[in-house]
Amino acid sequence: MKKLIFIFILMAISLQANTQKILVTNVAQGSGADSISTHKIYTATKLAIEMTSKYISVADSTRNAIAALAGEDEKNRKVEELGIDYFLFTSIDVFHGMLRANITIVNSKTEEENTGYGYAPLHYIKDGNKIYDVAMLTALQRAMMNVLKDSTLYNHQPKEYQSKPAKSLVVGGFMFDDNDAKLIWKIFNNKSVMSYFASESIYQAAKKSDNYAVYDLNTRDSMYATFNLFLMENSTPPSKTELKILNTFAVDNFIFGSIKRVKSHAEVKIVLTELKDGNLIVVRSEVARLEDDYKDDFEKLIKSLTNKVLLIDDNK
């Protein structure tokens, strides 16, 4: 028993010795984040650092002592004396239902600078107000993994505190082609309404993915409205203007769907693409038969195909 305790002590000392020290130099409210206090941003940033197995944040008292020193030379000597490895700067942006964390990290010795970011949707609202805490921590964790190029930083945490890198994803429209079928299904009667319903069905499935931070449809439409694009047709392919706007928002991926009548049935297709320089590059697609004209079956099939395209486990 004593031998086992001794081994655990040695492991703890070894882990502590291998951690690198990060000094949080500054935090800021970015675009749309006025209602998030800098104190909250600072606290969440330190927590995101401390939750890793490889980095620790410099104590507040030490941070304040360094800031109080008179000249840069004196500060640099203190940083070297304390063995601080990195300086870190954080800012938070919020756009409607999406939060983005931006991190810049600087090597204290080489002065090499890297930037990274992480997204997280704002799912929680209380008394009409958005709750930022959970999304902010998740986005900061993803930004840490992105800037440090290490997807394993939080693997040791309990499941509810683990986080994975996640790309931003926008749900596009849903196209309808009745193919001059003799018998028109009800699903095709009001393409504008049904297209939005189909896109919302994709979103409801996609938002459960651990690999993507998914914009809700209202936030998507607000992105377009920011550039005075108000009359998008959801049942047509995205225009060059729409893709250019998404590119401006640094959206990583775009998912859309279609339904086409084929004799007695229809083919439903979901396509995942990557957005690069305003163009869509197909990553993965899935097609399946819809045998009837029932809205519930249509919705169920869309969600099932979305799960397959985004590699979501149906049993979760």
C-alpha cells in the first residue's frame, strides 16, 4: 500500500513538472459581447487552461505583481525567473445564437505568435436572457485545442467536461424537384414552407454532433441580413452572394438537402460540403428512398441521413 501511494506521489510530481506555465495577459469583449464581463472571460480562460493536463495558468497575485513592475526589462526578467512559457490573449465574439472564442498565444522565449478560435452555440436562455457560461467555456476549450494543435487536451476530463475540436456549420436550403410526376405529393405543394421545415429538421439532427458547432436558422438568416440580403429563397441552391457572406463569417462547412420524385417514390439527399474561398467542396453525401407522402416520415428520413453524413451515432 505504501509503495502504491509513493508511486502516485511520483506521478503527481512528474505531471506538475511537465506542465507549462501560461500568463493570461489580457482579455477583451469582442463584437456583440458587451453583456459578458471581462471578469467572466478571464475566469473562463483560466479554467480552460487549468482543465488541460499540460498547462497551468499563472496565479492572479503573480500576474498582478508582474503588471506592477516599472519597465519592460524588469518584467521580462521576472517572467524568465518564474519560468513562464507563454503569454495568452483572449477575446469573445457573439453573433445572435453563436459564440466565438479567439485566442492568441505567444512563446515567451521565441516570441512566436499563433492564433486560434473555437465556436459554441448558445443553447440556454433564462428569463429571456442568454446564458453564456457553458458556451464560453466550450468555445475556449476548442480555441485552446486549435491554437495549440492538440485535440487531446481534455480527454482526461469526465465526459461532461470533455471537449473536441469542432468546425462551424451552416444549414443551407432544401431543393424540391417533382420531376413532372403524374401524382404530385403534398410535400411538394408549398415548397417554401416545406423547404424551411426540412432545413430545420437537418438542424435539429446536426446540433447533436460533437464535431460541429451548428448555426441555427435564425442566426444564419441574420448573417445574410447583416449584408442587406433579406430575400433568400430556401428552396433554391445558395447564390454566390450567400456563399461570399458565409465566407466572410469564416464558416467552415455547409450542409443542404434535396428531394426528387422518381416514379412511385422519392429520393432524399443530404450533402455535407466544405466552404473554401466562396466555393463548396463535397465532403460526404447520403441518399435514401422516401416511399410515402407523410411529413413525419420525411422528417425522420432527413434526420437519419443527416446523422449518417455528420457521423452522428443514432443511439446516443
